[in-house]
Amino acid sequence: MKNKIFLILLIAFGSFTSVLAQYTKLLDFNLDSTGRYPYYGSLYFDGTYLYGATSGGGDYNGGTIIKIKPDGTGYSKILDFEKLSTGYICKGSLISDGEYLYGAASSGGVIGTGFGTLFKIKFDGSGFEKLWDFEGGALGQAPIGGLFYDGEYLYGMTSSGGAINLGVIYKIKPDGSAFSIFKDFEFGSSGFQGNGELISDGTYLFGMTVGGGDGNLGTVFKVKKDGSDYTVLMAFTDDPNGAWGYGSLVTDGTYLYGMGNNGGEENRGVIFKIKMDGSDFFKLLDFDDVNGAQPLGSLILDGSTLYGMAELGGTNFLGTLFQIQTDGTDFNVLLDFNGEENGSYPYGTLTYVNGAFCGMTNGGGINDYGTIFRYGEVEEPESIDADINENLFQIYPNPIQNTLFITNNTNAIATFSITTFTGQLLYSADCSANTQIDM
């Protein structure tokens, strides 16, 4: 017998897989009361609500932060972005430390002509705080994509600014202190214009760029958190490995998995994997319009299955939702987006929600401003009986920095999984006694 426990945000005891079912539209974006055009962002799930940001609409036409339950109920708008006081035009995902949501606005703020901001806000819309105003020039500007949090610092990238106006990698503490730039992107082989979220193995940060590299088509890179040991793991070169790394990477601990927005045999983008040291590149798929085209978002990983969306292609050439095995086999289009009915142009990334996938499209729906949708049926997470002593399991520290310890004081085997804030599965194993995981 296995005890299965579900912990919101970081640890989930139980199975991640499910049988996918039908599409359900949760929301049509409608300009004023919801905002419009969610752009690159994915949804953040706190166990009850999904949270997302838009790049336009709202009271000041600068975008919004909204929340909604996975069954489509409980919608509310918790923030209207305003140019000076908050920044506006959010082109990325939200993350959380369990108390606040954190994100980046690509424009606005009080400095200069408005080069973007970093912010935090509580789940109920209270406690908004602008953490940073980007100053442009050497200090970076126009952050695109979301943030990564390691328990001490938030890390992100800008698409421009820096020493030669090609973007930077920066870090800042969640209270807004200790902002610093630790990598200026450059011309040449190192890559430039970061465009997505960073991920980490505890020592290195991994990400992708849209420009630079040997073919000037972008790179996959790693860098230590102090800015040292910056290494290009792969330069996009059109064919076979694609071009323009707009999204983020996901890892199973051995391989990094990602997508190129263009290039490949059909010049419509690729899905690839590469080891974390830059060796053993393998192209999993060439997009060819029929199966999708020009992905802008990121993959999520469930065991040996990858799920993602392509902005274009498919039956209606309005985008696809797909799955593929990590060895490149068993590719399937699960959903063809069709415009008014179910949305179009999915720029972002899926979020796993208890047996289903939730996401957003940047167009389509009844107003052509985008949709929020669910693919599959949400299942109730299994948990231990409430009468069982809560001290049967100890999990520490939280948040994780280098090593996670799990103590299982039961006589049963507990299956546990570690996920990112967006639901990407990083680690899964059975725990019968004591387990130590080096992150």
C-alpha cells in the first residue's frame, strides 16, 4: 500500500499522470474587466486558484492580474496595471513564495520613459509593492518572461539594456533589496536577448536566448548564480537544431528539453533535448505546420512525456496542443485551436492541475482577445487520512536551496514528486524511510 500526499507549491505525493479528456473554456478575455492578450505567460496554481497576467486591457489598458478556479468559477481581477505606479504590459508568468505572487512588467515605471518594473502582490490583490524600476542603459530594460526563485534571490533576464544594449541577467531579493546585474549579454558566440524563465540545478542557471551564438540564431546557456562560468551549451544553427529560443527549458536531471521557434527541416521550429553539460544533442521533432509551427512557450514534463503548445499550425493554422515522449516517439496533436470556440495563438506554457492541463491563448475566444482553458478533468488530490498524525512526514528546508530532506515515519511507501512553481515535474521517487535529494 502507498500513502499519497499532496503538498501545494513544491512537493506532491501521488501520481502526476492522468487520462486526458476534453477541452473546457474557462474564460474569454474581454478587454476591460479581464484584460486581454496574456502573451508569453503561463498560469500559476496555488491549489485553489489559477493566477495569470495579461499584456493589455484593464482599467488603464496596461494589462491585468486575474484569478479563476480550474472549474471556471470564482473569477476576479486583482490588479490593473498602471504605467507609473506598477509598470505595465506584463509578458511573462507569475511565480510565488507561498505568500506573494512575483512578476515583471516589460514597460512603465517612474524612471525615464518607463523601462519596466519588478513587483509582488498578495493572492487577494492586497499588498502590491513595486520592487524595482529598471533604469535603462547599463542597468537593463524591458524584462520579458518570468522569474526564478531559489529561496534567497529572484533571477530574471531583460531583452535589452545592459553594457551594449543586448540584455542582462539580474537578481534581486524578494524585499526589493540587493539588485545586481551579473551577466551582460554580448554580440558574438555568447548569445543575447534572453526571453523566458531561467531554471536551476542548484549550482547553475540555465536559459535560452533569441540572438547571438555561432549562427546568430540564439543559444542554450548555463551560468553560475554569481555570474561566473558562463557557458554556451548549444548555438542554434537553423537545421538540425532550430533557431530562436523564445521559451524556457525543462529538465529531468539529465537532459534539458526545449523548443526552437524556427529552423529545422521545415523551418517551422523544433523540439530538442541536450544534456546539461552540452553533450548528446538530439532533435525530437520537426514542426511542419500539420503538427504545429513556431512555438513561443515552453514544455512541461510528466515522467517520460512532454506536453506543449505551438503558436501556429494544426488543422486551422491557429496553433496546437501536443504530447511527445522524451525519446521523440509517440507524438500526438491533442487539440487543434480553432479561433472563437477554443482560442488561437497559444504563446505560453501549460500548467498541470491535478490531472488536467490549463493554459491561455493570446487570441481567439468570442472577443478575439484570448482565452483561459482546461484540457482534461481535474481530479481530487489524494491525501492521508486527517486523523493520522501530521508528524508522520517531515520535509525540510522549504524553500529548498541545496539539499532537501524527507523523513517518512510510517511503515508504508510514499511516492513523492518535486515540481516547479508552474507544475513541471523535476523529480519523482518512492520514499520508505529517509531520503536526501541534492538540488
